[in-house]
Amino acid sequence: MDAELLILLGTAIFCGFFVQTVVGFAGSLIALPILLIGLNLPDAIAYISIFYLFSSISLVYKEWKIIDKSVIGKLSIPSIIGVLVGILVLTYSQPIILKKALGVFILLYVGYVVIGKINLKLGNKGIMFFGVVGGFFSGVFSTGGPLYVIAVKNSVDEVKIFRATMIGVLALLTIVRIPSLALGGVLNIGHLKMSLIIFPIFLLAQFLGNHFFLKINEVLFKKVLLGLLCLSGTALIF
């Protein structure tokens, strides 16, 4: 067993899913740059997807009552289409340019919110568009969270409902992504075995994340959200 791989995987999963548990998204945006230090992109996506499945099971169970199901309904079909197309790209191409493009997009969005002081308003077609594009990047990089932040923010204002709805959206993406990755040959039994070894670290990250979330206030939440988007956008570019 490769000790360096275990350390790398444990570090990435702890950091990523601590953040994921606190803010409801961005686990892959934090974990992916760490994993890419020693893994190729398909292997990194396979590991992240497995832990998203673990995370989704527990978080959706806890937050089910306050998830905005109407938002999930609007995003479901566009997201499924996007995920399937994204996995095809991941399987048959080298989408480095797309990763950099996502990083640029994230930074532009952060700049728009910080400098413009105006929320981006989307109609139903705009929300569907972000669903397709978010699903696509979720299929390619498991990093569609920021795009879904834009879509969900247009329908949900209260912090706890926003967080719960983001958890629901990411769970939907995971349900579609896992079997699609397996059928495409990206995810295999070796990834699952290694993930089970790291599972206690994942549980620790969730425990500490839930504890931290109970103490967070709305103003700090918004600052953390934009800060994570800025850092992840920069990481994706470089």
C-alpha cells in the first residue's frame, strides 16, 4: 500500500469535506487541487465522487426537512444532462482548458459580487442554463458547486435553507455521477477499497464541520463563501 497516496488522499478529503460540511458545497474545489499533486484527473474525480456519496447520505438525511424541493426540481433534468456530457468529456479527452475556464469564471463572479454589490438575477431559463453548465463541470471536475450557488441564490435567501438545498443538489449530482463513472471505466473497485481505509478521516472532517457550523453567523458565512470561491478559482487556473 502506498503511504504517500494515503497521506495525500487523507489530507485532501479532510480539508475538502470539512469545508463541504460547513458551507454545503466546495468540497471538491478544496480537495481537487490537493489530489492533483499526485494523481491524474480521472482518479482524483473517482475518489471525490465516492466521498460525495458518503457525505450526501448523511447530510441529506439531516437536512431533508428544510431542503427547497422546488429548486431541486428545476435543476434536476438540466443537471443530469450536464453531468452525462461532462463525464463523456472526462473519459475521452484532456479538459485542462475547461478547468482553467471554470477558474476564470469563478473569479469573475466573485469580482462581480464584491465590486458590483448587486446579486445576479436569473429567470427560469437562466437557472436551467446554470444547471446544465454546473452539471457539466460536476461531471468533468466534480466542481460545479459555484455555478449552483448562483442558481440556488436566486431562489433561496435564508442561509440554512440555502445550505440544505445545496446539499440536495450535490446529492442529485452524485447519484447520477457514480454509476456513470463506473460505466465509463473511470471508477473501479480499487478506488472504493482505498476510500474505505480513509473513511474515518472523512467522518472526523464531518464531525468538526458540523460543530463549526453551529457557531457561524450569516455575515461570516457570506464572507467565507466568497473567500472559498476566490481561492478555488485561483487554484483551478494555476
